[in-house]
Amino acid sequence: MAGTMCVAMYQYTGDINQQGLSFGAGDTIRVFHTTEDGWWEGEKDGIRGWFPASYVHILEKPEPGDTEEPEMSHLPEGWQCFSSPQGPKYYVNTSTNETTWEKPTGSTTSSSPAASPGLGPVSPPEKKITENGFHSVSSEEKTSLKKTNSNDLHQGPTTDVPAPKKSKLTTITTNCVTFPGSESTAEQSLLKPDEWSYCDHFWADKLDAHSKKATSGFNVLLAKQMKGQQMSREMAEFIRQRVKIEEEYAKNLSKLSQCPLALQEEGTLGESWAQVKISLSAEAEVHLKFAAKLSSEVEKPLFSFREHFGKEMRKKEHHIANHRKLLTTRYSSVQKARKVLAKRQRELEMKVKHNEIKPSNKAEEEIMKARMRSTQGGDDLKKCVDLYNQAQFRWFEEMVTSSLELERLEVERIEQIEQHLNRYTQLRHETDVFNQSTMEAVNQSLQKVDPNRDRELWVKDTRTGSVRPVDMDL
């Protein structure tokens, strides 16, 4: 019951930042609030705070969940009101272990996500909440996400703070990462609500319908990027083949322009035929220049971008894989610490029962030691959970920043290819214009072809005289 007095058996130093209560062995403490996980709230010398129950000996054992709240009589059946170390009140349903900041008014339960057992109090709703790898982001933070100092990554609870229990129905665990369940997903805010951004849609695993194998969301995104890299390489290879064709075409045109066929043609038609070969040589030069520009301005930039793109993809893949591995390790440590704590609690229960049957001083000493081991197990579990939460927070940060970076690279890839293909069409158009200019001289020369003029010129150059044959007289 509230106001119960207890005496400290050991010295304890609580964390002031987490509303911990410090005391020495033999100090008397007044208990205001108790929880089933072994953390009590009390007062000594006018200072109020939390402390482990195993460090004190109660003069009169209080009921779990006792509180000084006057509103208890006004709550629905099964609900109790508590005060968190930070001050705000919260409400716990003793039947479902659900926790809510809102005062329950009926028999229905709250749908708000509950806090994890023994992991610290629920964060006040007006603060930024980091839970299960998702964040409630303010409007200023929706379009940008900055990395934080390692000391600021996670303001998680320490061993000096108790908390109400959490409903296991509100979360699911996939690949050692905890995500909100279907009941709470509607409350999660998108980082970029007005865009189909990668950072909001690649968290859960994707199950293959045939192999039944699960692929992490980031790997699905990464596979898409690698496919884009392959497409960029194939486009660059296409341009390379186009360059080879142009070069070969230019060489054949140049070779054909030097062909000696029909060199004996004379007159205006001969001049036009010579102009055809000259224009062919000029056209070969145009195509050769087109091939050179295509190689330097389209092919090489595409291959260079593809190589840079591939390096970025491999870097992101390795980076996220390391965070995923760390997260899995932290998760395993939490599971192991849970088992150790459960084992020590069972040992403590067995010793207490044995002492009730056969009381002895030795049994009391063993109980005290078991209590200390159980408390240490709880502290270890809290540390492991805190490390897991920090790793999960860093993984979340890296997932968001990496997916946004992949998004930027994808946009850059498409814009680069669009730019180079536009340059290809421009060069091709310039080639057509230059080719047209090489044919203008041929057209003008052909318009001057005149058989009568050719005959006149040939006669002037090759005539042998104007004397005609006459009849011979006898």
C-alpha cells in the first residue's frame, strides 16, 4: 500500500537524469509506487526517485501496482494510473498489459503502442518518438534526415527507470528487426508523404512466390539499381557498336572515293563525276568526325558513369549489410540476456519457496545473493536492449539516408542517359546536315551538264580541220 516504509540493505546510486534515487545502507525510504518488474518509486529526505526493490527490506510488503493516484476510483475496471519518472501520468490495463497516455473512459482498450516490459517509460506524445525502427517526424524533418552524434542516437532508458508492460500484439519481428503491427501502422508518419520515395516503401521483406525465400527490402531496392547499372552498360555498348559502324562506313567511303573507275569521262559530265568522288571523300570525313564525337561525348561518359554507379552500389550494399549484421548480433544478445534473467528469477523463486519451507540464515543469505544476481540479470538485459535500440536507430538512419542516396543516383542515371542520347541525336542531325552540304556541289555540277556544250568543247580541242572532201575532176 502507498506510504509503506522500507530499509535499504545495500548502498545504491541512482542516475539523476533518469530520476533515480540514491541511498546508503540502513537508510529509511518511503514507498509511493511499485511495479511487478522489481522497480519502486520512493522518497528519502524529500527527494523522490526510482530504485531496485531487491536493494531494500520492506517493513510491510506493499501490493504491486500501489499508487497515490486519487483517480483510481474513476477508472474503468482493469485499469490503473501511474506516474512516469518524467512526471506525466500513464494508464495500464492489468488484463491486457496495454499502456496509453490517454485516460480510458470506457471498457474498450487503447490501440496505442505499449512500452516494452522493463525497458523504460513510454515517451510523452509531444516528443519525437523512436520506436520499432520508425519515427514520428515533424514537418521540418520530412524532407531531410541528418546523422547524429553517437551520444545522441538513442536516449534509451537505463537501469534506474521502470516501465509498464507492452502488448505483444502491436509489433512483428522480421530478420531480427521489430516493426509496427497492423494495429499501429496507420499511426506511422511517412518521411516524404507527397512522393513515392524509396525511404518509405522498402522496409518489410519480400517473399518469392516460387522459392518461398524472403529478400530484405533494401536488397529489393538494390537489385533494381543494379539492373539500372546493367542497362546503362548495355546502352554504352550499343553506342560503341554504332561508333564502330560509323568508322567502318567512313573508311569504305574514303576507299570508294579513290576508285579509278570512269576517270576517262570528259566534258561537263566528267566534271560532275569527279565532283561525286570529291563529295564522297568529304562525306567519309564527316562520318569519321561523327564517330569520334560519338565516342568521346556519349560512349566514354556512359561507361564512366556506369563504373562510378557500380562502386556506389557496392558501397551501399556493404554498408547496410554491416548494420544488419550488428543489429542481428544485438538481437541475439537481448534474447540471451532474457534467458539468463528468466533462469535467475526461477532460481530466486525456488530459493524463496525453499526458505518458506525450511527457514535458515544460510537460506536468507542465498536469497539475498539470488536477488542480486536477478537484479544484475535485469540490468544486463536493459543494457542489451539499449544497445539493440541504438543499433536499430542507426540502422534506420542508414536505411533512410542510403535509400535516398540510391534514389538520387537513379535520377542522376536517367538524366545522364537522357542527356547523352540527346547529344547522340544532335550529332546525328549535324552529320545529316554536313552530308547534305557535300552533295550541294554535286547537284550544282549536274545542273551544268550540257551535251551540246560538251560537243563544242570536244570539237575545239580535237578537230583536225574544216576541209571537206570534193568531187574529183577527170
